[in-house]
Amino acid sequence: MTSKILLSGGCVLTLGAKTPNFTRADVLIDADVVADVGTGLRARDAEQVDATDTIVMPGFVDTHRHAWTSLFRNLGEGSSGPHAATLGDHYRPEDVYAATLIGLLGAAEAGITSVVDWSSLRADDAYGEAALRAHADSGLRTVFVHAARDPSQNPEVAEPATRRLLARLHDLAGPLTGVALGSVLTTPSDLAGAANGWALARDLGMRIHAHAGPERSGAGVIAAARERGLLGADVTLIHRSELDDADVEAIASSGASVSLAPSSEMASGLGSPPIQRLIDRDIRPGLGIGDERVSPGDMFAQMRATISMQHAIVFDLKLAGKAGLPRLMSTRDAIRFATVDGARVAGWEGVTGSLEPGMQADLITLRTDRPNIFPVNDPIGAVVWGMDTSNVDRVFVGGRVLMRDGVLEADVRHARELASAARERVFAASGLVVGAVAGGDA
């Protein structure tokens, strides 16, 4: 099989700092990297792919997803749905594998090439190993966030479990997967316990993902973390709905990153993401799916939720007669949040998120000839406002084809069978009925 692939004649959105976007150009993949982008490229020994009538762009970067909850997709109805943590108590390792695999395959089918997967299941080696096997089998670029019901609060359990997981990482998952530490910061009182876990993570060279927890995080906790010297460029803050001025300044001055899961946050009661407060301080967030019980599993929906919410904020201020209005977020901002900014937030800066020579060949092609988007007047506007998962045509991760002509190159039937069996067992153990309509009659 050739190690080179030449995609010819597509509209190429590199989203890079040095390489421009092209109305029509070619992209050459050599092994696992983008070798060249430009017009009239030739490579006799390359597999030829006609990219006419497509947009070629970086794959989407999902900076926060609970893949283990994929068995409960669309089950939540606000606060009335079953609590994911309660259902998670009934998981076996094989259920973790099934849920994680079907969740990640769903991400790939939606044009997502990189996923940060937060797992808050018990700190048990078998559970972590099952998730890592699913990561490897999905073919995606991933980070497994080892939260284990907040290991930072129980370092006696977390430290040996984390060290064992890291030791097994490459045996189980391979070079496309990494491990990070997950921590919950709800109030300033959580910081003492978090300091132990964060010190361990840094000693092991791991990034830190700090979750707001099941309830909304009180304002001031981020500023308090900054005062204790905990924040840094290796920290990603998640679901930060309540931020005061000191919190925002702490994020900006420390170099910490922010991940927003707008659909999940608003639908599950975590509040409206503070997008305007962040961009006012030039803090560019990444976007994530969060919990698929209450959120679409694709980045098209997250981009639209983010830009629509910011526009609503500006228009509300205008209707109230306020002066000095913020600028409207552009589609260029939104698509970068879902790609290059997301890569930075996840710790993949310089690795993925844009199509420039030397970057990993994580890219997608999106069909522009479908009636849902034709005619395309502005390619970036089309991706942000008009496209959906039906436009995803091809998906590459590290130069490897994961999806071709809209069909995943994976054993989807087997993954579905595993997910169905796991769902039936978990639901039965928790007293739920598979297929019952949540909240009453349809």
C-alpha cells in the first residue's frame, strides 16, 4: 500500500499561520504528515484522490467528551434523565470498551479526528485498560483523561493506578493516545487536595484537565488556584460557567486553556458558557461535545451554538442601548475554536489542527455538492452555518484512512453489537428499560 496520498482539486482550508487557504488546490500526504499544500502538485507514486466538489480542511478537535456515556445517547431530558454517574456504577470493563468504542467511532464519522476523552469511572486498572484498547481500535488521535471519581482527592489510590496506566499505555493504545489527569474544582476548598494530584501529573509529564464538577463552580476558584501557583500552560479548564474578573485575569495571565462544551453545558444546567468574557481577554477556547445524553455528538452543532450565543449576547446589549458593543464573532473564529485553537487547548499545538507542511495528516473532506449546502458562497461560512455530518466524506488520522466515501473503514456492526449488549446489561442492572421513552409518552 502506498504511503503517499494526493488529494487534488479541492477547496483547501489550511487554517494555518503560514500557509494560506486556497479556493482550489492540492494536498500531498506522505506517510503520517502533510508534505505539501499548493496548486499543480504531482506525485506519481501517490494514491490519487479527486477532491473536486469538497472542502479539504483539518479534522475537528473535540477537547472534552465523556465517551463512556455513549450508551446513554439522547437519553437525558434536562435534570429528569438518569444520572450518568449512577449508571456508571453498573459498568464492567467490557461495557467501558463497548461504550468508548462506539462513542469514538461516532466522533470519527462526524469528522472529528482528535478527542480528549474524560473518564470518571472507578480507579480500576481493568477499566482504564478497556478504555485505552477502545482508543487504539478507533484509530483516532486521543487523550484519555484519568479522572476516576477525582483521583486528586485520594492520592493514595490515584498515584499507583496512574503510574500503572502510563506503564501500559503504549502496549494498549499506541502512539496516537496519551493520558492526562482529570480533577474536579468546584470551590476553593478543593484546591488543597488538587495540589497533590497536580504535582503527580506534572512529575509524570501529564497535562491536567480541571472539571467544574456536577454543580456549577463558584466564582473565585480559578483565581484562588492561580494564587496557589497551580495554573499553567499545562492546565485545561472545563465548563467554567461562573467566572469573575479575577478568574478571567488568572486564566489570561497563567496561560491556562479553556474548553467549552456549549450544547451540553446549557442543556444539563451548568449555565451559559462565558464566551464573551473569554474573548474580551483574547482567551480563545477549544470546543467539546461533553455528554451526549443531552448534546449532539458533532462539532458542527458546537460551532453553531457558540457563535449563535455570542451573537445573541451582542444583540441583547444593542437592544438595551449599551454603547461600546463587542464585535460579532466571525465564522473564522468559530472554525478555529473547533480546530487549531482546540488543538492548542488539548496540548496538540504544532501537531494537529491545521494543514501545513510537517503537521500530522489529520484531515477531512466535506462534500459541497449536496443540496443542504449548495451553492457554496463562502467555504468557512458553509462549514460553520450550513454543514452537518452528512457532508463528511473522508477522514484521515495520521495519514490513515478512517472513512472513505462517507463510510467508516471499521467493523461498525461488531461495535454496535457490543454497544447493544452493554446497554442492555447496564440498563437491567440499574433498573431501567431499554427503549422506554424518557419522561412519558412520545
